[in-house]
Amino acid sequence: MTVDSQNDNATIGIFARLQPLLARLLQGGLTLLAVSLLIFLAARALPGDVANMILGQSATQEQLDLLRVQLGLDQPLWWQYLIWLGGILRGDWGTSLSNGQPVADLLALGVRNSATLSGVALAVMLPLSLLVGVIAAQLRDGFVDKVFLGMSMVANAVPDFVTGTVLVALFATTVLHVLPAVSFIPPGDSPFSYPDALVLPATTVIIPGVMYLARLVRVAVIDVMATEYIQTAELKGLSPSRILFRHALPNAVAPIIPAASLVAAFTVGGVVVVEYLFAYPGVGSALVDAVTNRDLPVIQANVLVIASAYFIFNLIADSFAQRDEAAGQRQSKA
Amino acid sequence: MEMTLTTHQWVRSRPVSGWWRLWASTQVRWGVILLVAMTVLVVIGPFVAPYDPAAPVGKPYAEPSAVAWLGTDNLGRDVLSRVLSGGVYLAWMAPVSALLSVVIGAAVALVTAYYRGWTDLVLMRSLDVLLAFPGILLTLLCVSVFGPQPILLVGLVVLTLMPGVARVIRGAAIPLLDREYVLWAKAVGTPGPVIILRELLPNVSSPLLVELGLRLSWSVGILSSMSFIGYGIQPPAADWGLMVSENGTGLGTQPYAVLAPILMIILYTIGGGLIAEGAARVMARTEGKA
């Protein structure tokens, strides 16, 4: 009897805990649906007739009409949207209007390159921001710390293409000539085979990310070091490095996790400009090219992929932030 | 609490309005000075420019000389004249975008925070949808549909930045609703709009200024990035972001054609950054005291 009621409580507990997550997921699904509708309508509203673009100026009216029927352009707009959405869900992303290749294939290449770039950037960014943040906290209010704070303000205010162009001038074209200014990676090759082509685009993303996260680490470490718990450890005579790495750092990591997911989202959102700057062959540069060529299926696919990745990282950041808030409320009630 | 105060005075005592405390911050002051200086430079720039920014004065990518102090660009136009004339669009579009984002965002945040109810739910959820879309994508899509008109660009930047402002200000306003001075104002029958303007608004002044500085930097960022990727201000107009992309290939031979406009963008964004930084420090200090 008691066991049963405990089980009941446990089930209710799980539901109570799952409910906000389910609500977020449902809300997330609806948001992505709204985003897909927005993309569909925006792409349809692009000037220029698709059939005209494919067949060129010399096409006859009959040829145009036939192609429109083939492409489903004679159907009502809502039906076209449903057909398009169904195709996306089945993995049929259509064919590129500019080169006739399946969009799914083009997208796979771009996604791999962009994911490599963002992945490398994040893999360097997170440990580096811990290191920089801890050093700044240890040297609090000293010269190094002040220089760090100033640089961090500048790095976060300045747009990515400015950071990137300054890096190009420093390392590729003007001061030193050690790295390529343009990231040439042949289609189908892994970006890891061209490590020097990855360095500058990745660094462009890493600098503002580290400067933002390291600041949060710095504040978190300073706060933790001021707690009674660390002061007790100091009184016990633990070595400063042991206090820092075993006690302070683990407590300082928690508050930056949502911020790190947010930086991941910004990294994804920023690929358009950074990839364009370095002509890096990812989803961002593919999107700019597709917009220039009015290549509707490619535009839709790339925007949908970037928006989804951006949304997922934002969702992760949100759920961490909400969990922390809930934990904070529990603590303040206790 | 101090016994010398009457209950009335005690309940009415609230944090001194934050505006003057913000101006006392060195960083806020330097940020404002920098922005004013940049604005003056941009406004008088076209009048003091030695040449017509659209007319060629020499060979492409000529090095700095007595004729062209910063050399020439990809089409042989004077870099100095183009830099002096190249901030005109940014100088009105960025502040207008930032101000509209903050004003609309704060209005939405304070009204929904104060009145709650279903409008609150609907508004905040629709802002979440906007937040789910990376700003540059929305801007790129819409500009490719409707063309790069300045008014449209400003509207898109506002649409991109405003939801974030609303979220932050709402977060700052909600704890204020339980404070004595707000409850007191409600209890004596002060109308809602008056409470919002007289009690809530002055007490979110620090986060508002943080947002204004931050969003100004970001407006400059989005607008100049759009010019850079070719979907903002169109050639042959002189524009800093556009100059960076036009002269990118000449970076090795004539770096000034790229570095001069870059320096202008950096100075402009740092102005906003300093204001945000100073206001955030003031906020941290007052919160520490509370």
C-alpha cells in the first residue's frame, strides 16, 4: 500500500518534471512550423517567375504553362506549402534551379563543412574561455584583467566581418603571409584535410565567443571564491591550486552552460557572414549564393537548416536557464 | 528601518532615479562623447571631403600620396573622401533602429509585465517565435524579396532586436511589482499608465541603457554586415561596410581602403559598447548594495 502510493508520487513527480519539457518541445515544434511557413512565403515572394528562370527568355507560353503544371505552381499556395513540407519531412528537398543537382546532396556538403567549422570553433572556445576567465579572476583588478575587460568589450561590440578582415590583414595579406585569406575546400573533401583553411574562419568565431564566455567565468569564479565554503577550504590549509581546480572551477562552470549554448546559437547564426568573408563552402555562403541566383529550393533548405540549428541551441540555453531559475526558487524557499 | 521616518515616508522611499547615476559612470560618458564625435564627423564629413566620393581621382589601388591622403580604392576613387561620406546611412539608420527597438521593446515589456493576462501570453509567445529566427537570415530573406530600401532595413533590424530587449526589461520589471512603492501606488488608486511611467520606468533605467548601448552596437553590426554581403546599401554609394567588401581583394596592395572604413565601424560600435559596459557596472553596483 505504502509502496504503491510512493510509486504514484514518483509517477506524478516524473510527469511534473516532464511537463515543462514537453511544453517546450511542443512550443518548439510550433515555432519551427511557423519558421518554415515564413521561409516558404518569403521564398515564394521573391521577384521573378521560376518557370521563366528555368526555360529562359526564348520559351513559348505553352512550354511555360507545362513546366508550371509539372512544378505544381498552378496549385493553390497552401497546397504547395503542404507538398513542400511533406517533401522536406520525407527527405525530398527538391533540385537546385541553378545546377539541377539534388538539394539534399548540396545541403549535406554544406552542413558537413559548416558543422566542422562551428564544431572546431566551439571545441577551442569552451576550454579557452575557462582558462582566460580563471586567469582574469586570479589577477582581478590588475593590469591584465583590465586589458582583458577592455578587449572583451571591443570584441563583443564589433561585427564578425570586421574581426575577420582584421585577422586576414594580420595573417594573410598585409602584415604576415602565413595563412590563406580564402578557404578553398574542393566539394566533397573533408575540411580537416585543409587545416590552414579552417584557422582564420574558426578564429573569427572563437575570439568574440571566448571574450564573452571568459567574462562570465571570471565573475563566476570571483563569486565562488568569496563564498564561506572556499574560505573554509583556505582555512583548512588546502593549496590554492587545489581550491581553484577542485572546488571553485566546478562551481563556476554551471552558470556558463546556458551562455555557452547561446554562444553556439550565435555561432550558427553568424555563419552567413563569416563563410561569405572567407568564401568557406558551408550553408551560409551557399545561402548567399542561392539568394543571388534566386535558387528557391536551395534558399529554403539552407535557411531551414540554419534556423533549426539556431533554434535547438536556443532551446538548450533556455531549458538550462529555466532549470537554474527553478533551483534558485527552491533554494530561496528552503 | 529608521525610526525618524514616518510610515508614509518609509513606504514612499525608493531607489533614487537611476538616470543621473548612469551619467556619473566614466564609461557611459566616454561612450556618449565618442558617439557624438562620430556623429559630428559623419555629418560634416561630406562637406570637408576633398573629392566627390563617386569620382575617380587616380589609378585603382594607388598608395597614399599628397593627392589622395589614404590612397585610392578599387575604382580609383579617393578613400579619404569615401570614408568621410560613408557613414551617412549608418549614422541615422543605426541609432533609429536601436532607439525604436528599445522604446518598443520596453513598452511591450512594461505593459505586459504590469497587466499580465492573455495579451501578455500571446505577445511574449509571438516574440519567442521572432527570437527563434537568427536576425541576419530574416533580414537577408526580406531584403532579397523587397529590395534593399533603408526604411525596410531599419524595420528588419528593429524586428530582430526588439524581442530581446522586451525579454530583458520584462525580467527587470517583474520583481519591481512586489516592491512597497508600487504596491503603495496601487493601493492609493494610481492609474496603471502612471505607475508604469513614474514607478517602473525610472527603476529599469540601468538595464534600458545597457540594452540601448548593446543594441546600437548590434544595429551597426547587422547594417554594416548587410552592406558587406551585398544586401544593404548599394554601390556606387559610399558606405563603410560596402567599402570593406569592394576593396577586400586589394587588402595586400592598398590596405588603407579597407582598414580606414573598418576603423570607423570599430569606433562607432565601441561607443555603444562603452555605454552598455558602464551601465552594466552601475547596475551591478546598485544590486550589490540592495
